Amino acid sequence: MIKLPDKVIRLFEGKNFANIATLMPDGSPQVTTVWVDYKEGYILVNTAEGRVKDRNVRRDPRVAISIESAENPYIRASVMGKVVEVTHDGAEDHIDALAMKYMGKERYPWRAPGERRVIMKIAPNRVYTNPD
Amino acid sequence: MIKLPDKVIRLFEGKNFANIATLMPDGSPQVTTVWVDYKEGYILVNTAEGRVKDRNVRRDPRVAISIESAENPYIRASVMGKVVEVTHDGAEDHIDALAMKYMGKERYPWRAPGERRVIMKIAPNRVYTNPD
């Protein structure tokens, strides 16, 4: 695990969309746009239990994430890492916090019936970013 | 190979950033933000010869690409596919055309000395998109 540079942490803390790549059962990549968060060295992604991403990281925890500044898409970073934990703990509150960050809404508006949220906690191993 | 829905083609034709995932030698994913283009059923990505992406797809052609509308990031698509060709043919003109599309500049301003551009031609196999 590495410590992310401050400017990359700011990208993850800001209201910026990220793209996460996971591995399908046959080893091919899958990539989707996600809300994202940073806490104490880890990148956090919130998804619903049973989704492709969730199933993929439980089988193979290796992921990659890219993020770009919404204000200037040429300020960006690409991170490679591992999902070290997938947890329900705090995941419902966390998706509401993300809804506030990204939409200004107190509650996440797109909950599906029976859906259980999970937090994927990602430890970064490598980071590429553009020069200052 | 599948035909992409019209609304997904419009995303790739528009001035929208995409994120492409490729596979590293150890099978882990890598993802980077790219300019993107669409032509006759194929998604085109322009990169420099010898870059990580270029080396990755020559070893394993399986890729995934996500794209979101710059105007409304909740209009988005995720595509899985294969690189069917990596070519120098037209790649220098193509990067200039992308510089025009994304920056309004006639010539791509970030050529490095000795850099040779290549076009990665991607055949889509699966697509996910959000409901209309």
C-alpha cells in the first residue's frame, strides 16, 4: 500500500467522478463510472450487493481507478490497487453522504427494493498522475 | 461484434471523455482517461506507440470503455470489446482531428520528440447503458 499524493487525495475528496475497472470471471476488464470518496489512506466506492462490480472484486480484488477534475479534465490520476474489505457497516449512511456530496440530497434517491449497499475499501498500490 | 445503440454512438461522437481499461502482464486492470472517436461500428482510441495501454492491448486485446456525457454525467455507457487492429495508418492525422474535437486546435500540441501515434480500433462485444 502506498500513500497517495495530496493532489490526488484532493481529486478523490472533491465532487469528481471516477471510473473503476474490475475483472470479469474470464479475466477481461469491466469499467464503470462511480461516485467516490477518500478516507484515511483508502479509496471508498459504494455499490449494491450482487452487482457485477461487487461479484468481481470478491473473486479477484485487483482494481484500477481513474479520476479527473470536473473543473479541468486534464488534471487527473490513475490508481491501481486492491479491495481489502467489502462491508455493509456504515454503507447505507455512506451512500447518503455521497448523495449529498454529488447531488446535494440528504438521501440517496435511487435505492431499489431489497437493495443492500456495500462499501468497497481500496488500498492503492500504484499511482500515475500528470505533472503539476 | 455488436452494433452500438444510437445514443451510445452519439456519446462516442460527442466531445466526451472516455475511460479505457486494459490488462497488465499480471492480468490486473489499468484504466486511463482518453479522447475517443467512433467510426463505422468501431471505437477508436489514439495513443503513442510503446505506452502502457499500447503494450497491454498487443499482449491481450480485451478492453472495456466507459463514457459519460460531459453535459450530464448520468447519461453514460460501459462497453466491453476487443482491439482488432493497432495501426500507424492515419494516426497522426487522427490525433490532430481529436485535438480539434476536444481542444479546438488544428494540431495536437503535446507531441513528444520521436513519438509515433497509433490508432487502436475496438470492436464492441457488450454494452451497458442507463435507461432513457
